[in-house]
Amino acid sequence: MTEISYRQALHDTLRSELLRDESVFLIGEEIGVFEGSYKITAGLLTEFGPTRVRDTPICEEGFVGAAVGAAMLGMRPVVEIMTINFSLLAIDQIVNHGAKMHAMFGGQVSVPMVIRTPGGGGQQLAATHSQNLEVWYAHVPGMKVVAPATPADAKALLTAAIRDDDPVLVLENLALYNTKGEVPDGELVGEIGRAAVVKPGTDLTVIAYSRATVIALDVARQLEADGVSVEVVDLRSLRPLDRETICASVRKTSRAVVLEDDWLSYGVGAEIAATVQEGAFDYLDAPVRRVAAAEVPLPYAKPLELAALPDAADLVKVIGEVLDATRFAR
Amino acid sequence: MQAQHGTTSADRQQVDGFPPGESAQTLRGYYRQMSLVRAFELRASEMYQRAKVGGYCHLNLGEEATVVGLMAALAPRDYLFTSYRDHGYALARGLEAGPVMAELFGKSTGVSSGRGGSMHLFDTGRRMLGGYGIVGGQIPPATGAALALTYRGGPGPEAEAVMCLLGDGATNIGAFHESLNLAALWRLPIVYVIVNNGMGMGTPVDKASAEPDLYKRGCSYRMAGERVDGDDVLAVRDAARAALDRARTERRPGLLEAVSYRLRGHSVVDPARYRSKEETERLRTLDPVPAFRLRLLETGILDEDEARRIDEQAEEVVDAAVAFADGSPDPHPGQLFEHAYATPVPNAPYQLPGDPVVAS
């Protein structure tokens, strides 16, 4: 075990996969000479050269589509899209092409492509640079979408994504890059499609992913002192979604709150709530609640930005409301 | 039917009325392919009207010389990406007519196992890497395939290359320009071929492109462009071969425009009322299939009996293709999730409509 940052975990994983497999190459804007907008790829151009670490012009549809085609011929491109907001420029190639080919061509070809991209607001980047659009991709059959919350999961899930033969979107988060955590040394391959109970509890389940999981864990530890036992389920994988783990937790705790950074309507939490009411209806003591972003284009001004994004205080408040609704005695 | 790639020295006796180096056998082979594409497409249209074929169905009628010329230029080791107007290319690339027709019929024996239909023909072995239903959607992946080739080996006469076909309408999308820029910047072994049939659905080229000389649209990327008569199978073949050679040996991507005329509507269901009767009549006189047939008859490469036999054989191949498709099993609903993922994954959502999402 070594304590490293989420950024370092991603960097080290890219490096070890480049060393392990010659068919792996990195492609994206400013990942080489500039070393990445968020410095995930720092030093890799020097070590691996410009064909393994390929800088591109600004043309998301062009270079994501090129990665799709290279993957069709057996390469394993790892695309960096500078932020998930810019993935919209490439959505035709991701959704209409990368995600379709294996099924649409009768299993004759696969697309072992990874798209790494950070989402998230809170950096005063305003409306066009602060979105959480992962659900757009999590909606699409043929895609796999993972959302690591910790440095260890970043390593495990990025490794799994690179070795997977399907297109995988790895959702990173601007606010997580500097967070630190223990990461196992040596090879660590995560399992796409599995959620994890990252903190056991008995009174209420908080379901979260990516940055929200970190907040949920903080809140759970804080409430522990007040005598409330919160279980935290980290989704890790948005597609496939591990409904069984979510429902098993809620059957135990009888209460569920979803914490998510995306917008409320039609968001990840809507899918979780529907899953819980179907899979744990008889066990529920209160309606499932969702704590999600306010439905506005995220404003620049700090007080407005803070008001729009879900935070620990919002989660604590909603947990309190759910417990009170069921006359939970603290 | 496999496209013929190159000619042997034994073939190279002079044939009157054709450029030096054309063998009678090769020329007859081209006509055989053009005749097959014509027969297949007319039958596909008929099968569509008889509801054997669903969805969209875009035909290569009028583009047969372009189809056969391009596929003659392409080596078996090369990769092909096409638009949704892909039946003829699949046949001339060497895919069997039966499984192609079966794909149109949505049968499990189809070239894409009935998953893709008319617009999405695919064959790994023939390196036919797909027809693509989204206009220009194939252009970035084709460019990426060429990028993958640069990791496999260096340039040279035996190197692999990619041919990416697109329609005239696709030259206006952003992905076309992004891809040409990348190909030129990275010196990728790819030839983009604009199959200009004069119309993007109902819109003529000069109403859609501010530079209607489409072969010039690569100049922003310093990419060599050339226009060729798409009704001339030999001119198409030679231009494509030269462009592919540059892509192979010099890693210089190219842009080729083959101009022909779509003899029918955009798809089977389009009566093309936006065209005048006079224009439709004029286009018929330009039909490349009878024109090439006549040329072979006039130069004595075929006599009327041989030509008729070739046409009859094409009909027989298509008859057999229809019988094969008709007799093939439908895919079973139990196979619905068969190709959901290439790498199996836990918790993959394999529910049918109305199934519970969580096991109780």
C-alpha cells in the first residue's frame, strides 16, 4: 500500500498499461507536450514518444472517431477528453458508432476503447464547463461507464477499462484529482459492473458515485458520532448498474438517499429510486430521496455555484428528514 | 464474386478500343460484376416492395462502374469503409450474394447476423469494415483504421491501406473536415472517395456545397484531390489505384471524387419527384451498365450471346441469393442479448420489456 493522489493513480496506471501492452496508446488534446490539462499524462510523452502519447488538434469528433477505428483494428486507444462537456462534440462517434458496432455487426468486431474524462462543477468554470453528463452515456446499451471515487478505484477501474474489449467511459472528477488514498502496489484489476458497500451501516443507505461518494463517507462518519449508522454504497459502475447490491443494502437499512452531482430530473438517482422501489418496496420505511444538483446552467458567481451543487450539509439535512419521517429515535 | 486485383503478364495482350494493358478477361469480369450489382439492386428493390426487406434500402443503381472500378483497385489486404449505400461494394468486394441478401431480409445467416440490415453490411474476412447508416459516420473510424495501420508497419508497395467511401452530402459535415485534417497531419494511408451521384437525398450538390467541385475540398489540408468520371470503370479503377499507391508507399492520403448519377430516388421509397421527366430521361442515357456492355460488344470482347449469358448468370446468382435468404432462419428472440458486450460483465441488463429489474 502506498498513499498517492487520484491523479497519480491514474498516471501510474496509464504508464504501467503502456509498458504492459504495445497496443495501448494515449490520444487527446494537449496530453503530450502540455502534459495534460490536469497533468494526468505528465512525463509520458518523454518516456513513450509521440506515437504512444498522441497529441491531437481540437477535434473531438475526429479523434474520438479515430480511436473507434483504431480499436476496430485491435489497438487499445485510451482517449482523454479534456472535460466531459466536450464529449458532446464527439457524441455521434461514441453513441452511434463506438457503442453500436459490436452488436450491429453481429459480433464480428469489438471496440476496446477507453474514454477518460472528468466531470464536475465547483471550480467556477461556469455553465459550459461544469456539467455531469455521465448519465447520457450510462443510458446507452453497448457502453460501459465507471466512476471511481478513490485513488485505489481509479487504478482498479482504469486498468479494467483498458483491458476490456468494449468502449468504456471512465468518469473522473475535477475535485477528486488532488484527493489522496491508500493504493495497493502491483497489479489491481477492478470489476466493471459491481458496486461496493464502502461503509457498513444499519439505519440508512446512501447511494453515491464519484465525488459524491467521498462526501457521503464524510457525512456517514460524522453521523456515526450522533448515533446514526449510515451505510454507503459506492456505485463504481453506472453501466452496468449493480442493482442487487443497492437493493440488498436497502433491504437491510429500510431507508435510502441518493447523492449525485448530476441534475435531478432523469438523473442517476431517478434510476436508483426506481430500482429500490421495485427491489426493496416491502422493506422501505420512507420514500427514497435524491440529493442532486439544482437544475440550472451552473452560474459562475461563487455563492450561486455553491447553492446549486449538492454538498454535505444538503445530504445531512435530507438524511435527517428521512429519519424523522420514520420517527427514528437518535 | 471476388474483385480482380491487378493483371498478370499473360493477361496483357492488347484489346482494341481499350487502353493498353487491358485483358479481355478482366474487362469481362468487370462487366460480370456490374451486371450482378445491377441485378441484385433491382431485385432488392422488388423485395423491398414485397416487404421482404424492411427499414431503409439505398441502391447503387447508376453507380455500378464506380463500384466495380473502386473495388478492382482495392487489394484484399486493404480495408473498406462505406456509406449506407453499400450492397454493390459488398458484392464486388467478394461477399457472397446470399448472405448479403439474407442481411437485407434480416436473417440469422446475413453478413451481420441480421443485426444491421441493408445499411450495415460487414465482413471481417473480406476486410469490409462496415456500411454506416449515419451520413459520414464512417469517416472518423476509417481514419482511425488507417492510424492503426501505422502502428503495424511502415510504408511500402505491400503495405495495407484504407479506402473510405462517402457520398457528396457527407463532404459538408464537420467529421469529414476533421478527419481529412488528421489524415494529412499524421500522414495516414487512406484514400477518401467521394461517390458524387449528384444528389444528397433531394438536394443537388451545388445547393449544398459552396465549393461544388468536391475534389477541391481537400485543399485546406494540402490533400491531393482528383475528379474522375464515375461512369468509366477503368478510369475509376486507375485513379483509385494510383491514390492507394501513394497512400501505401508515401503515406500520402488522397481525395478522389467519382461522378456518376443516381438513377433512382434516394432510397427505394423515394419516387424522386423533385427531378423533371426530362432529367430522368437524360440520366437513363448515361446509365453505365448498358454503356459498358455496348462498349464490350462494339470492341468484340463480348458477343451478344456471351453478354446475355453473363446477365442471365447474374439473375441466377440473385435468384439463388433470394432463395437462400428466404430459406434462412430468422434470428430467435432468445439471441437478443448475444452480442451485447464483447467482454462479459456482471449485472448486464438483459431484461425484456416488462421483466423485473431485480430478482425477487
